[in-house]
Amino acid sequence: MPRKRTELDRDEKVEQILERAVELLSHGGYEELSINRVARDLGLARAAVYWYFPSRDELFTAACARLFADTFTGPPAHGSVISRIRWGVERFAAIYDVYAVLLQRASGEPTAAELLQAFDQSVCRRLTAILAPHVPADQLDGIVETIVVFTEGLLGRRLPPAERDRRLITALNALLPSTR
């Protein structure tokens, strides 16, 4: 059944708002994202943005979901285990500041907590899929969790990319000796 014009208009407006919110997050972080800024940049009334996103947190969470999905689109299907994990860590590094804000917001905002949980589950599923052929089943969950925790800590240190990569490779080689 074809959609009504109002449904199309709504979808287009939501898309415009989300695109601008993602741009603001990507280039200026959480501080740059506001309902007022999005409305002004798009030539909309503030009330129009609030109609679709009732709070800054809801706009932030929706923009994060889009940013995360866009960032992790097209992971390499082939290559060494370590090269595939490095790809994910580099992508994660590019959005880590936004992730850190989401982590903070999750303690008091249910939609942020839900997105954080979904993101973490997605990361663990992807790592599990990459590692399953190379790691004994009884060690898989522990190694996945260790890589996730290590990566979050590593990115939180804000090291230069070359140093971050060196430390990541060292840790992965220690955790996954059979993949070298």
C-alpha cells in the first residue's frame, strides 16, 4: 500500500534532521549538537525539530545510532584476523568521542542506555564471528570481552594512531597466538 504524502514528508524531515545532527556530531561533538542549531541550519522552527525529537537526548541518540551504523558499514570480509580487528578499532577511534558521551548519557537516559547496549552487543557479535574459527569455544567469550575492554581503554588514552596500533597489535598477538 503506498504511503500517504504526510508520511513521506515526515520521513524526509526526519532524514534531514538526522543528517544535520550526524554532521554536527561528527565535526563538533556533542557540544555542537542542539535543537536550536539543527533548526537554524535547516531553516526550521525549533518546534518542528521537537516534534520529531522531543529532547536533545533523543536527537543525540538517534544521531549516534546513524553515525555508528554508517561508521561500521562495509567491514572487510577477508584478511587476517588482526587486520580485520584493526579496521574496527580504527573506525571506533574515529567516533570514540561521541561514544564516550553516549556512555556518560546512558546512566540517566534510557534511550542512550538501550543504544549503548545494542552497540556493545553488535561489537561482541562481530568479534565473535571473526574469532570463532580461530579460538577454542571455551575461551571465545573471555577473549572477546578482553579485546572490547582493552580497546575501550586504549582509545580512552588518546594515543597517536601509530602508538595505538602498536599496542593493539601487541595485545592481539598475545591473545591470539594461533592467528599470526
